[in-house]
Amino acid sequence: MHKLLQRFGIGLAAMAAVVAVGVGLNTTTANAAGKKVADISQYQGNINWSKASKDLKYAIIRVQHGSKGDKGYMVDSARNTNANGAYKYGVPFGQYMFAQFTSVKDAQQEAKDFYKRSNAHTKFFVLDEEQRMSSATKSEQTYVNAWLKTMRKLTNKPLILYSGEYYATAHKLDFSKFDGAWIAKYSSVKPSVPGVSADLWQYTSKGRVSGISGNVDLNKVLDSSTVNSWFKSAAAHATTSYYQTISGVTGIKTTKPVYEYSSINFTKSARGTKVKAGTKLAVKAITKNSKGAYRFQLTNGKYVTANQSYVATY
């Protein structure tokens, strides 16, 4: 496991995490029996996934650290083994990359490499942003924006921003355009970053998980609805989380940022305007694509998701 950078006693972790989820989850999304979520990398060694799945609810798996030429650059040697193990034993997982941005072009390339190296079964992608490179000349937010824009063109899956409390505050990182905020602070006191409502809190590095040798970082869920939504499968959405009728509906209100699409298939080329959370939209119909996903058709002819995790009817 990549260990945390330490500054002012605050852990700025490289995404190694175990989440104690103390809320009821949609059990159609996973077969795993446990309640923890562990961040996994090659540093955990040879994991016994049969045992780990009995202790894990979710996993977050590292894919890479920086890019070619960066000090410490590596492609995680266990990324495929861990992804395949998690999938085999029914542990839903996301994936993350440790960023070492030196330019806008570098941020774009790291995003492309990350996506290319990711596993098809990953539920979401995490940008681990906690290290300022000495050769960087622009603000960290500039590089974060370049990474985010590139990833939005590559995938419709949730994108999460991770950072430590001090680093996020010092660099004034903007979490609002991401689909979730993961903050590290090794303390008994919740993290506090101006303007940021953390969904997930990494609070210690001394957790234990069955089937994994050594310690792992532990997290607490601060917004269960948001964190749980990262791990939901498409099948579960289709059967339990979509509005399927507009009977009695006068409109919808977005509870999270969503995109408008010109097609019900939500392809990359069909993506249009991003709509902020809290926006009211007028709807005229509801439809279902060939994969069973429901979409609201707006009065402007565009489509948005009918996923109840992202919109509410009124």
C-alpha cells in the first residue's frame, strides 16, 4: 500500500481505504457478505479473496501512480489480479490513480492511461490528488480540471475526487464538478474543508481485513446515499432505482449533477449540457433504452437519467 504523505499530522493518503458502512445497502448490488471497503494495491500482497469477500462490502483498487518520468512512477502490478479476484467473489469495486501532474497535457495523458488500464467491471474512478510536483507551473485545479474533462469524455461512470484535508484546503480544490468527495484526515475529528461536504472520510491507517496481511486504511461513510450510489450496478438500477412512469409527475429536480443527452443511449457523442444539482426540469415523457435503463425526456427534447439516486419527481 502506498503510505500517506504526512504534514501537520494529517494523513494525505494514497487511497488505501476500508469503509465501515453502518447503513442498509441495496443487496442486489453485491454478493460480498462483509461491511468493510478496503483500498487495494500491490502492497497488500497476495490477497485471499475468498476470505476477504466475507469481510468486505466494497473494494477500491489502485491502477497506477503518476506517469512515465515521474519519481515513483508505476503501474500497479496487482491491478488485474485484484480486480479479477474482487469480481469473482462478488465484491463491487472502484479504481483509483495517484496523480503526479506536471502539466495540462500530462494530466490528460494520465487520465487516458488510467482509463485504458482500468477493469471493465469497475463501478467508478477516483482521482487521488495529494502531491504537488516541483515542475508544475499552473495551479493544481487547472490540472484537476484537465483530468476531469478528459475522463468525462471517456466514461459515464462516477468520478470521485480524493485528497487530504490540508492539501485540499491549501490548493483550494474544487470538488463540486465531481460525483463525490473523499477526504483524508487521520483523527477522531471529522475533516473540514471550506465549501466541501465530504462523502467519505479516511480516518486511520491501522485497519485489518480478513485475507489481507498487514494494515489497511479505514474510512467512515458520511453520506451513505452518495457512497452507496458509486457501487450500484446497472442491473440494480434497472430493477430498483429508476422512475418508470410520469403519471402524476409535473417535473423533476436534480439531486446531483446530471448531463443532458440527445440520445436515450447516453453515448459520449450524445452528451450535452451539464445540469447542476437542485435544478428543476420540465419533462414530457419517460422512455427505456435497449439495456433497460429509463430516461426522462425533457420538454426541450433532451434526455436525462431517471435514476432515483440523481433526480426526484414532484
